[in-house]
Amino acid sequence: MLIEGAVQELSPGATIELFIVDLTKLGGEVIRFHSGTTDKEIPTSVMWQGQYYERFPIQASGFEYKASGTLPRPTLVLSNVLYVPSAIARMYGDIVGATVIRKKTLARFLDAINFPAGNPSADPNEGFIDEVYFVNCKTREDFEVIEWELASPFDVEGAQLPRRVVVRNACPWRYRGDGCGYGGPPVADVNDIPTADPARDVCGKRLSSCKLRFGTYGWLPFGAFPGASQYR
């Protein structure tokens, strides 16, 4: 039975909420946990879609969408009694920017390995649509709990569009870094005065500075917009 029909039954069974915290882009690992369920047959750790989720004291709220059209800013509260969440926060910059995936399904669809007698209704495809968020900031930390605010990938309040400002003669690239790509010997200081001293070799971020390094008629990775008449 499809989950859409199952939830409309008089007794659909226990709902289980699972969370994935992906720390890989911060140099960490993928952490999977769930907040438990009232179904006494469900073990402490559960397997869903071939992955184990550890049970951990957690309170998650604020996932509802409002009629005003504003995107939700959910909160994730974890027990900090053993200081494990605090230790992870210290290691990975309060895990700001980490991806958080919220999964929901009915206990009846969990993998068969979760039940001593197996589960004939197990189906890894019967779950609600995954909800993806990013850790926006840590809002509380004490001896009892640690709390994070999450944000939707579509929550772009305060974002600037376009992301690059149209400036006529001020290159935004980092000298000798991404975008610039220059890797040759010292050329000139910030005022375009020639120098052979590496300590004084600083790009002036002007079109003339770029030409000194790549040639007047060569390909220029200049990041500004020389054709623009003004700041836009």
C-alpha cells in the first residue's frame, strides 16, 4: 500500500522521524539518528533504506509552512547531557552550513531486519518526501541541551541578486587564486610600479594591472566589467 493511502487509515501505526546530518563538507562524517517512536516493537536503533539510525534524545519543531508565505526556520534541539553534541560543535564550527535531511515514514514500512519475525510490508520506497535544510546558526548551548536553527535552501532573505556586483574597474578575484589564476614571477606593486620583490607583488585589481601580468593583447581573466559606464 502506498504511504499516501496508509496515513488515511483509522490506525496507520506509528510514524518515525529520521534525521541525517551531513558534515562531510566541513571535514566530518554523516551522522544518522532518530527521536524514537511509541511503537514498542521498534528497537533502539532502526534500519531504513539500508542505513542504521541511532536513537538519540531530540526535539524538532517548526517545519510547518505558514499561510503568510514565509519559509519555515525549524529548530533542532539535542540532549547535551553527555556533551557529545557540544564536542561535535567545537570540532566543526558549530556545524554551521551542514546539510540536515529530515525523513519520515510509517513504522510498518521499516526494513525487515528491525523485526524479530521480519516485516512483509517493508518497503524502502514508501516514505514522505525528504526535507532538506542547512544549519543556519547555533541558538543555545548549555549543560542540558544544544539547539540549532535550520534554514531552507530556498530561504534567500537578504541575498543580493545578481551575486556579482557590476563594477567597471575593480577585479573581485583573489590575486593568484581562483578566478585570477596567475602563477608567474613578481610583476608590480599595487600602483602598477614594476618590482621583482615577491613581498611587494600586489595586484592593483585594475585592467592595467591584469595586462601587466597576462599581456596587453593576451587573454585576460579580468573579473570586472570594463564596458560598464557606472556601478550597478
